[in-house]
Amino acid sequence: MSVFFSYYNNDHRHSGIGLHTPASVHDGTWQSVRAHRQDVLDAAYTAHPERFPRGRPHAPALPTRAWINQPPTTIETA
């Protein structure tokens, strides 16, 4: 089971958190990873802008909040 958790937290890129790993988001390295991704996208756009009909591409942004099981917005009382 620990192999799964290690993979899930350190290697698997999650679409809900901008294609970063949970570990990267937790320790703050996502910022440098995203900056590097944007540099690569900028270089690709500069070299071949015709490949990008919608304009300059942008690396996915990190959401302000991400949930596995989002808590209810209201608390029901009996």
C-alpha cells in the first residue's frame, strides 16, 4: 500500500491541481515547476506560432482550493 501512496503523492500529476503532484503543491516547488513549463511553452510558441491557432499557450494554473471530498457549504441541523 505504501508504494501506491508514494506514487500518488510524489509522481502522479493531478489535473485538479494544475498537473502538479500533491507533494509539489505542499512543499511549494510547484511555482518553479510551473515557471519552467511556461518557459518551454513560450519557446515552442516562438519557434512555431502556427501550431497554436488560439494564441500563446499557458501552463495550467493552480486552483485556490482543491478537494477530494468537498465538505458541504451549509451544515444541516436536525
